[in-house]
Amino acid sequence: MSTQDTAAPPGYFGSLLEIDLSQRTHAQHELPEALLRNYVGGCGLGSRLLYDRAPAGVDPLAPAAPLLFVFSPLVGTPLTTSAKFAVVAKSPLTGFINDAMCSSHFAIAGKLTGNDAISLTGACAEPTVVIVDGAGVRLEPAGTLWGLSAAETERELRESLGHRYRVSAIGPAGERLVRYATLSHDGRHAGRGGLGAVLGAKKVKAIAVAPSHKVASADPEHVLELARDLRERSFGPATAKYRELGTLGNLLAFNAISTLPTRNFQASQFEGAQRLGAEELSELREKTRASCASCTIGCEHIYSTDSGNEMRVEYENVFALGPLCGVDDPDAVLEASRRCDMHGIDTISAGGTIAFAMECAERGLLPAPWLRFGDGAALLRAVDEIGERRGLGDLLAEGSKRVSVEIGGGSGDFAPHVKGLELPGYEPRTLQAMALGLAVNPRGADHNRSGAYEADMSGEHDRLKGGSPHVGAAIATEDRAALIDSLILCKFLRGAFEEPMREWADLLAAVSGWDVTESELETTARRIVLTKRLFNLREGWVATDDWLPERLLAEPVELASGRSGELPPARLRSMIDSYYDSRGLGPDGIPSTQTLAAHNLDHS
Amino acid sequence: MGTPKADLMWHGQPFADRIARLLLRSTDGPLVVVAAPGQDPPKLPREAVVVEDGREGRGPLEAIAAGLRALPDDVVAYVSSTDVPLIHPSLVRRVLSATSADVDVAVCETEGRLHPLAAAYRTTVLPEIESLLSADLLRPMKLFERVRTRVLDASALLADSAISKLDPTLASLLNLNAPTDYERAQALELPEIKIERFGTLRRSSDEPTTVKAATLGAAAQAAGIELDQHIVAALNGDQITGEAAVPLVTGDTIAFLSADGGG
């Protein structure tokens, strides 16, 4: 096993492995230390690499479009929750930047191939498996793996290659270019934005990696000390929700505070929520808990389905396939979720698109009388048709934005997306810092890159009356997300940090040896957010892309208290203007020359 | 009473703080508190804007004028004294809604007595009040005679379904003017609060679903829940808060939930 290249800072290899699938060649490129320090790793480094390496205006499904696996400095250390990796590409769903993350052993093995990032460009002539290990890079025929689910592919590949190999794979939906197909590893998904379709377009079924290098930390003893401390904190109250119930613990609480989007955002409370809540389901169906590699939280709660299968259950998949579609039958929701995994499609976009289609069908805009809110069988049929691009599913596989353009009839007003990415389970009308976060996020309607719901739920401001406090909160949470997604640590750990940026600077300093400070990381976070915006700008972003669906601005939702959650367009406009101003953007959302210079950025 | 009424305690909370917070619960704000000249401001929520009474000892009109001056033009303000710890948001909302384009003041009346400090005033009446004050006409009745005033008697108030359910004795209008009033009020039963627990806070199905408490902090304590940075409460499915001082009233439901909504 090789040791770390001494030219690179500790925690890094200073190397990008670029694999040209069309030419069947590969090359290693040096990643300068300044680039690594400016973007840290993960989503940050990936955003910059994509900006630099993707041809302007490239079709996300064209061979020239790169797809990047990006690792981070903390991977391979004993720091809890650090075994995560980012996958970055131009999204076939949004046409803008997409940086999704996934967890576990692939992160460690991928980095220990001796690379901070692996880039795939070009396309294979036939379905292929990419293998990166100590012997180099090999492209092998996918053979009978093509057509299998990601989980089956992973299992078979590890059987044939050996268990030290770790595999990221796509399901059949990725092969069929479903625009919200996922890329998976060990049952976890780089789920949003259609990365599975990007890989499918390259005819790559899977990438298998095996460790061949070692990586050192600048101060291993201090890293170990920090890791022990963080481990202790990870057992504390900040992570109790994740540990004891998992993210599904959100569902009933969100219902109680009118922030559970229901029937395609026609309501914010669901009368059938009780049947889907973790408080009830965990008693009836929970079989076990699981963790990602290097994680002491253990947020994964595995439930049994009525068909005898087991299923990882998360708030977002239950929300999207349950209340959003008006379905309260837990068997149908869990089975739909399992089938999404089997096909390899994002549950949020699947649920959002199906809920939208249900409303369109009920309004007579889609010729699908079988597709009705609340119908579990219809939900399952729709999931399968999407995964197989069959019947109506061929259209729904394009996502709600494209469907609304196709069918017209004013459906664009209630298509539940921002920039083409379907909305997650956080009602913007009753979480108005989050409303801003969703509107301006470069990835689209996303709750992981903008965690502004944190501020809405802190009680520090009136969550129903968006204003300047909400803008500050949205920016702060967006910055923290940019950083933690670049280090990378799991966001479920964020509540364990009293002073996140300072503590993260300590972690990065101990690993890299850099004299990095809280202030430097704050600038780094802003640089990462700006870089994503610059990428989008180059790819055709216009100011109207930073907006919310008309329904959310025109139709209030009622709360149990008698107040209503109302987000007038002028209020959203005002928050966006204030966000632009605070971010150093012009009124058109474009970074000023001074802002670019202050963050060592250049854009033409 | 021997102590400024604003500083009297209501189950561990100063009157002024409780009344101010209950008004914040009842309206969209802003909140103006009128203090006597030179008076140390009592403990108040951070949203409160404190102004001084123009001239002390000249009755409620002087204080009402000071408060209205601190408000934006042409809004309707609920005006309350600080000695009504049993005030219920449903009554405040009802009185505010009784003003209209044709009504400048809506004032409560019980047993033939008007309550100028349980009334809603349009800020446009300020010139009329100032005119009365400059003429040393200090009785609120003089104002009510000169502007379009709507009187809400007990039957009018109790016609509101929320008031008839949540404040059927109109305790909202109970001024505590003497130590015996104070003692009697303190002996009243605390409001019954419905408790909902979510996520990890729901430990078993036989946990109590109601508690008696005057504040959020007391309700949390009674429910065995520690309010900290990891746990927040939603009041009636609406505002989320971790502030123990949030006052509670009959009919309230508190949902305790994780402060971390990550998913």
C-alpha cells in the first residue's frame, strides 16, 4: 500500500483521477494546495472542479459532461460521521449544478485509491463497470449487471471482485435516464438531481474502488483527541432524535405545526399522518438500526414491510410518498419507497412528480383517471411506470417541471419545484426563512444545502412573517451547510457543535496542518456558495429561477391557531433582494466584481 | 397594593411581563408599554417599546395618548392595564375586531361600567385625546362621547364562541385593585393546558396529556420535560418558542418537539 504523496497537505492526496470513458484512458492531475484550501473538499471542491472542467452549456447527459466523485480531508480519520463523499455534476433535472452526498465505506475506499476526486467524462460504447484499485483503472463489461438494482449490482460485484471493493451503482432507472435517478452505495443514495442518469448516459453501471494508499493527519494525536470528544457528544441530546427514532420523527411534529406538505402542497396538515408517524410505526415495524461507516449516531431505522421486505425509513421518503400524495397506508408508502430504491429513483422527486400528476389527473389535465390522491395502488403503479419509463411514467420520469411544460393548462403554477428540483417536506408558507433558502439555492428546492428551517424552528423569529431576520438566518445556515458538506461531516451532528465554524476550523487544522481559522472558513463557505451561483450563471440561470411556485405565493394555508401561513410575492421578493445584497450580489443576483475579488473568484 | 401593580407576581411571573406577552400572543405587534415618569421599567419581553407617560397622575387618557403616539399612523391598538393577569387572547382579538371603518373605539362594559383599559383605539383618535387633555378633560367618557365608539357589553362579548368557551366569566376584565382581589385571583385554579409530545419525548401512552400551568416553563416542568436548546414548544400549532416565560391560558395546547428538524 502506497503512502501519501508528501507534496500534498496531510489529509489530501493532491490528486484528481480523470477517466475518459470514450477514449478508455485515464490521467492523474495535481490539485494545487491553494485550490484544496480554498474549497476544502466534498461539495465545495466538487463545485469548483465542475466549474473548471465542464464545458459551458454542456448537455448534462452528453459524453462531455463530467461526473465527479469527490472526497474530503476528514475521510479516513476517526472523526465520527466523516465517511461521506460528494457526487457532483450538472443536473439533467435542473440544468444547474448538482452536488449530492452519500455515506459509508465507498468514501473511505474511494479516497484511499490515492485521489481527492475521480472524474468520469466521455461515454462507454457498452454497459461498463469502472474499477479503480492499486492496479490502476479498468473498464470491464457490465454484462448481466445491466438491468439489476443498485443493491443487487453492488452485491454481485463485491462477490466477484472481493469484499475490499466498495461499489457505487445505479439502478434500472439510471440506465433509462430517468431525470431523477439516483446513484447508490450500500443502500444509501446520492439521491437528488439525477446523478444516476448522468452515469447511465455514460453507460456506466457502477464504479468499484479498493484502497491502495494511506493518508496521514498533520497531528494524529490531536485528531484522536478531537474524535473522542466528538464521539462523546454524538451520544448526547443533540442527536437523540436521529438515534432513537430517525428522521421520521419529524412527521407528526411537522403535522402539528402545519409544515407537512400534503396533496401537492394544497394543505400543510395531513389527516392520515398518525398512521405514518415514527412514534407508531417504530413500535409496530422497526426491526433494527444501522449506521454508516465511522458513525456513532446510527440514524438508520430499518422497518419491515408487509411483503416481508426490509426498508430504511426516512422522513423525506415517507413525506413524499405519503402525505404529499395523500396516501396514509403505511404498507403502500413503505412499498413505494422500497420500489424507488429498487428502480434507483429519488423518492422526493418521485413523490413530488406523482403528487403533481395526481392533481393534474384530478383536474383533467392528464389522461390518467386511475391516478388519484390517496390511492396507494396508483402510487405503486406510478413508481413502477416511472422506473421503467413505461406508459405515463415515461413523461413523469422527466420531473414535474417538464411535465408542466408539456401539458400546460396552468399546471406550472402548482408544479412543486424550484429550478426543476422537487420541493422537500418543509412547507415554505409556514417556514419562511426556509422559503427563502429554497428559492435561492443553486441546487433548487433542497433542504440539505439550505437548512434555514433550523432558524424557523428555533423560535428566534416569527416563522410566518418572513423579513430581515429570516434572511440572516438563511444565509448563516446556507454557509454552515456549504462548509460541513465540504469537510465532510454529517449534518445530523451539527447540533453537537456549540461554535461550528470555530470547531470545524480546529478539526481541519488538526488534519491538514493549516493554520485555518473560523474567519477563513466563513470566507470559504461564502466562496463555495458563490462558485455554485457562478456555475449556474454560466449555464443560463436567470433571476426568475430564484423563485417559488405560484401556488405557494397565492394560496395561504391555515394553522390550528387560526392564523394563516401566507407568503405574498412582495415579501419573498424583498427577502430575495436582501439576500442578494447581503451576499454581495447585484439586484439581478449576479456577483459584483468586488464580491468576486473578495473571494478570489473570477468569472467571465 | 403596596407594590406597583406591574411588579406584582403572577405564579412566578411579573404582571407586566405576563400582560405584555399575552398581548404579543394576541396581535401582530408592535407592543408599547407606557411607564410612569422615572419608573424603573419592569421586566418585559424584548419586543416591548417602553415610553413614558406624559404627566403622571392624570388618569388613563394621558397614558393612552403616550402609547398611541408611539404607534404607526392609522392602526388599531388594544389598550390594557397591567392588573389583568387573567386576560385571554380571545377577548383581545374580539375587541380589536369590533373596530371598523365606522368605529374608532371599541370598549368593554360589565355591570354598567366601561373599561377604557380594555378597549381598542384607532390611532386617529389621538388629536381628540390631546385636545381633551389640553382642556384638562381627563375622563375617558368624554372621548367616547366625541368619537365613534362601540360598547361591547357582556352579552356581546360572550356571543363570541371562543370567549364563551375559554373565558365564560370574563375574567379577562377582572382588575385587581385591592390585596384581597389579588389573593382571591391567585387562589383560582390555573389554566388547564393540553400537552402533546413528539418524537423522542413521547415515551409511553400513559403520560399525562394535560397539566395546570401559567407559563410554558411551568407546563414543561409539570410534564417532566426540560426546555433547552434541543427541545422547543409550539403554542397552538403556531409560534415555536423555547421561552419559559411564555404565558399560558385556558384552551392552550403545547406541542413539545425536537428543535432539530433535520430530515
